[in-house]
Amino acid sequence: MSKLEKTWWMTSHIDTDAGKIPRISTQLNQKDRLGHLKVRLGIRRRKYSVSPGLYGIGNPDSNSPVLVTANYKLSFDKLRMELEGMDAWILILDTKGINVWCAAGKGTFGTDELVERITAVNLSRVVSHKKLILPQLGAPGVAAHIVTKRTGFKISYGPVLAKDVRQFIQAGNKATPQMRAVRFPLRERLVLTPVEITGILKPLLIITFLVLILDLSGLDIISVKDLLPYIGAIGVGAFLVPVLLPWIPVRAFALKGFILGIIYAFVLNISSGYILSPNPNWSQALVYFLTLSALSSFLAMGFTGSSTYTSLSGVVREMKFAVPSIIIVATLGIGFMILKLFVRF
């Protein structure tokens, strides 16, 4: 097999008929944990990957199971942690640093890549059996019968979660209904929200800086205080929507964000006295209804790529109607905002 770059999680090598295979640790160190934190915050997320190839856990031999995963390091780390005390092989596909579920939808965790990787590492010379264990969420990207026809290796799909892999293997590669269930609990949703929030921090800081300059210049156009409602809308779309995801009564993420954005704008307009007051300000209320709902909807739609609630086709279908709708609503809101600077109505 091709030579792999030496890293801190490689401990030694295993001699096989196909050459030396890196043996890897099942323990995470501070460097691993720091990397996890950075990627959760969206820092170098697209480059957080490991080299594709074959790796060994423990003291695997020709009869040890072969588990297949993506080269996104979070996926790789989670799997190797759960294999502590076991003897196994891990075959890493080149998914361009994308997790299994997303890579399966995009085609990088796919039939051709799996076939090519089996050939590249000379897997038939490493193991005597013809069995592969793939993660269940990778199934949409792989045609098992074609892999078998082209390589001779048969595929069984493991559990959804890496923590169930040990029990799955001990049960003779049989999964319980609980192992097959795809869940997306609050904890998993909250873990993903920092990426959504940090993604908008850069443009937000630039806008805040420009507004601050205008504010300090003495021009009575816009102040930093005027940005606070929009920062709240960011929290609604990027945080509150994921938290309340199962209970918002529509399927499309953009609509979920739009609904909460309208509710947020309604509450803000009431508390500010723009509506339902003796001296309403309908023009400002309209600006908030349009711009805040559009911002919340846009950020919520971004979360659709992080969720198991949708498929690739579902994401594409939603974006076809959501993106133009958000642009129209946001443009109207910004238009009214600009108009308010010159015309009092």
C-alpha cells in the first residue's frame, strides 16, 4: 500500500502480506481535543481530515473485521475511540474531509471510491475473508452489489452510531432496531450550532465596524444599537431553530426559521411600541417583519446540511424555493429601510 504520513495517533506498524500497515491509538490526546474544538467552531473545518488508506487497531490479523469510514477526522476519531480493546482494520475512504452522511449524499463516500480504495490497499492480501462493515448512514452512496461484483467483498451495514459497533460485531454483524434508528437529540443539535453562528461572525463584525464609523462620524443614519435586533435574529435562526427543531410544525428549515423570525419580529415590535400602541410606527415594524424573518430563515436553512432530518434531494428542493423567497423578502425589507432614511411615511 502507499506510504502514509506519520502522525501522533500512529503508534507503530503491523506487518502484512500487503506491506506495513499503520497501527493507531484508540486514545485521544490534547491535540485531538483541541482540533475537535476548533472544527466545532468552524476553524479549518474543510481541512480536518486524515489520509485515506488502511489502518489497524490493536493486533488485527487476517480474520479481523474491516470497518469502513470517511476521512473526516471527527468521524475517524469517534470510531477508533469506540474500538478500544478490539482487534480490527479501519479502511478510510477519501471523502474530501466530509462526514459519512454528507459524503454519501455528495457521492464521495461512494461505490467507485470504495472499490478503488480496496484495490489500492491490497485488502484481499491483508484479510482472508471477504466482508466489509459500512456505516448505515453511508448506504445511500454505495451500491453493495456492484462492490461485490467488482471486488468480491460483501457489505453489511453497521449501526448508525459508532458506540454500537462493538455490540454489532459481537452479535455476528447483526443490528437491533435501536441501532438502526436515526435520532437527532437536543445535545447533537446544540453541538452543531457554534458552526452556524461563527459562520456569520465575520460579516457581522465588518458590518458593525462600518456602522460604528458612521455612528462616530456624527451622521444620524444608523447606530450600533440599531444592530441589536439583527443580532437577536441571528440567535433565532442559528440557535433557537435547532433547539426547537422537532416542535416547529413545518418540514422545511427555511420555513421553520421564517416562522420563528416572524414571531421574534412581532414580539420586538410590540415591546418597542411600533405596533399595538397609541403611536405605532408601521414603517419600522414592516422593516423588522421583513428583514428579521429573512435573516432567521436564511440561517435556519443553512442548518439543513447538518441535520439527518433531510436528504440531498430534499435540501436541493427546499433551496429552489427558499433562496429566491429569502432574497425577495430581504430586498423588500432593505428597500423600505433605505426609503425610511429619505422619506417619512
